[in-house]
Amino acid sequence: QAALGGDSPLAALGKGPQNTAMLVSAGLAGSSPDHSSAMLEQRPNTPELQTTIQSITSADMDFNQLEAFLTAQSKKQKGITPDQAVVLTKFWKNQKDKIRECLINQSKWENCLRKFSWRVDLKTQSRHLDQINTPVALVELELGKNDQETEFLCLELNENKVNQLLKKLTEIEESITALSGTN
């Protein structure tokens, strides 16, 4: 099986129909050669097969959806063959998680949050007497993109800053709720 990244077949997913053959090869890697595998490899760049693979990946189909979809595709006049449907089912079963991860990684433009941790401490020492025994929230964020180095961001928030942060998060939640139309 090809590893993600670089020039792997799965890294090419979504970058054009010319990569359908590489995707099929990745899905069949390590499988025993049979009649259906040979048929799929012989016709990997047909528009029907390209459309079928793109539909499967974009819908992130579960196996029940996949079976119904491939059955419908094999019944079309210029659809896929039943043998190709069997091989595509095997391909999707073996590669679904890697394909999904690859698509997610391709859709990231900026750093993403990899890890989040927080705790609340009580100040026991301070230069100012009024700050002793006050709660302090410590927030640690690990940010990074794909396989690049990660950055760490540490924040120390007093009670007022925590309240401001919670207020902003509530506003964001309300905006998302209003935009999505859910209550």
C-alpha cells in the first residue's frame, strides 16, 4: 500500500481524472490478480469510472450506500461492469480511511489545531498582594500543518480574560447557529 504524501497515488486524489488509474492501482496493491482486477486496470480512465470514483469519494459513502450506488451504476447503459463494481467495493473497503485523510489534508490551507490542553491554577505568589489566591487559566495549543513542525502557544488568562473569551465563543456559537438554521 502506498503511503500518504509525496507522489503517492492517494495524494493525487482530487487533482484530476488522469490520477484515477493510480488510485485504482493503490486500491489493488497487494491483492491477488483476478479477472475483475485486470478489467478495472485496463479501463481506469473511462469517464464512467472516473465519475464513479469521484462520486464515491466526495459522498464519503458507507458500505450500504456504496453497494446501492454501484448496483445503480452497473445497471446504466454506459455504466461500470458488475466485475468493476466488485473491485471498487474492495478498493473502497481497503482505502476509505486513507482517502478521507488525504482529502482532509488537501483541504487545509493554514495551520490547524493538533492538541489543546488547559488547567486552572491558583496564584500563591505575586508582586501584588491583591493577585494572591486568584485563579489563572493556562491554555496550551499545539498548531501545525500536515507533516510540518508544530508550534506551541501558551496563554495565561485571568478571570476577566476568561470571561471575555467565553463571551466571544458564545457569540461565535450563536452566529453559527443562526447561519445553519438549527436551534
